[in-house]
Amino acid sequence: MKIAKNLTYYKGLFFELFGCFVLFMKGYKILKRNYKTSATSQIDILALKYDIIRVVEVKYRKKFDNSINAISPAQAKRLQKSAINIAKKYKKATVVDAMFFSLDKPYISHKKNIF
């Protein structure tokens, strides 16, 4: 059980780093990774481009169809609340994006302004 949990954790780290790489190659500046906004909320990637801050949630699933539905309504609400707090802190426009990774096509999908 512990090995499976560790494997999931390291997969998550890998895809968050890979997400940073993809965003960097697209011209984004990575501001923070695994940024804790509260005791119950964490932002996978905080990125900046064209004076807009992007709160990026990273999801990996074996099948692409499953990755699209991976953000629960409760998680969506937390992401929106975090984006509002980030906008107040940085005094910049802030949107929520999602990056989906899967083993089938499309392997990488960056959905902008999902809420």
C-alpha cells in the first residue's frame, strides 16, 4: 500500500515538473510550484504570461477521457477561491487553467481559463 502511494506521489511530481517545462517552452514564467494557499488548498503551478497569472492544475490519467473529469466540483471551487486570493495578492488578472496528461492521444492538453 505504501509503495503504491509513493508511486502516485512521484508520478504527480513528475507531471507537475513536466507541466512546468511545457509552460516554459510556451513562453510562460513559472512563479511557484506546489504553492500552499491555505491549510487545505495547494496550487500545482503558478505561471505568468502577458501580465496574466495562471493558476494551473495538473492531472494525469492513463486514458485522456478520465483526465478531463478529474477535477471535482469541490476542487474547482477551491481553485477559484485560490485564484481570487492570488489576484488580490499580486494585483494582476488571474485565471485558472488545467493541464491534462495521458498515455493516449492527445498526450498533453492545456485548457485555458476553465472556469
